[in-house]
Amino acid sequence: MKLRLHLFEFEDQPWFPAPVRAGMMDYLRFMITHLHTYRPVAPLLAEGLRRTGQPQVLELCAGGGGGTEDVLRALHAAGLPNARITLTDLYPQPAAWRHLQEQTGGAIGYEPAAVNALQVPAGLPGFRAVFSAFHHFRPAPAEALLRDAVRAGTGVGVFEGAGKHWLELLLAGTVMPVALLCIMPFVRPFSLSRLFFTYLVPLIPLFTIWDGMVSILRMYPPEQLLALARRADPAGRYHWQAGRVRHSWGPEVTYLVGWPQQADAQL
């Protein structure tokens, strides 16, 4: 599907009720973690770290940090035992991140101050990565995010947990709500408000269906990701590649990765 529509997502709106947004994020974090959504991109991310000689991943737009622990384990299994991840967001979530830090013995850390992904402070090093969030940016800010990485001379990767297919839209409108209703009692930490807005006043399922389908329509397919990257890097200083990788059980992840050309020459 090459069509991209930047439609309205409820979770983006400042007026959207915080308990409903939190419940939606808890569900997505649970699914991304337990389905190992981003495990297939670990080799791409590991290659980027090796090419740039960088053991640190700087995760932008990290949200609640869903799937980050799984990515870290995959990087360690890929032969990078010293890999570390720092979580950042324009709206930090230190309570959720602190739990991840404790669970990983400090291998996952976080920046407590707000971090704008379009203007990352020079004091935050690392291979920049964006999981499940690049579709929130319209073309101009999406290009600006990549340009800021090029300006800093750091590696960068963006990863979306879908292949952008019509079948995924169908699944988002049918299978997703059933899965949500089944797993919500098992999502931790426990929350009465999450159960209330799932079963008694079902706002979480309804808005999750809409936002899930819109997220797929907002996604940039590989050819558009490459076009954004080339506009962000008009001098051609970077090696860029984009595409899709598939899980052994079917689903795909769409990706773009880039690093300075001189890093290729050094290997």
C-alpha cells in the first residue's frame, strides 16, 4: 500500500482523557513486548551500532518504552553484550522507565528532561532509533528529524511494526479489539480505570481500533522513507537503506536505517 493519509489520531490530541490514553499505551506496550514485534530488526540495528562504533542506542519518542527490553536482549544475542539503550521523549515517563532500568540492571537508562526529537541535545550520544512513532510526523518534521541526525553525524533508524498492507487494516479492525478484550486483565501494573474504560465504558477499544487503523494509513512505505532521507542528506554523506523484514510467523516491520558513509569505509 503506497497511499499515505495523515488522518486524525485521538491519542495525539491534548484534550484526550489521560486515563484512556494511558490504557491504550499499556495495551500497545503489552502487545509489542509479548509479540516480540521489533526482534526482526535487531540485526539491522546491530549493524548500525557496529558501523558507527557506538554501543549506545538513543531511543527517541520512547513513550512507555514498550518492546525496548526485548530489543536490548536481541542486541545482546546478536553479539553486542555491551549494548545499552537510553529512553527519551518530549513527554518523559520516568515512572515507567525507572522500572525498565531496574529490570535490566541499568542497561536501559533514561533522560528525565524533555527531549525534542527534531533538536536532540548534543550531550545525548548514541545511534538514534524511533520505534512505532515516526508515522506521527508529517513530511516536513519527519525530514527534520533525519536531518538533525545527519547534522550530528550519528546513525539513525526508524522502525514501524507493520508492513503497511490492506490486510493489516482489516486485522486492526477485527482481531485487535478481540485481543484487547482478552488480555486487558493481565496487563500490569493493574489499573481499575483501565478495566472501567475497557469493559464498562469501552472507550479504550473504540479509540484503539481507530488509532490503530489510522497509524497504518499514516505510515511511510520504504520508498517514501528513502525520499525523506535523501532530502535530509542532499550531499549524500550517508548510507541509507529501507525495506521490510518479516517475522517467522508472518508480520512485517518497515524500516529505514542510515549512517555516515565514512563508517562504511572504516570496516
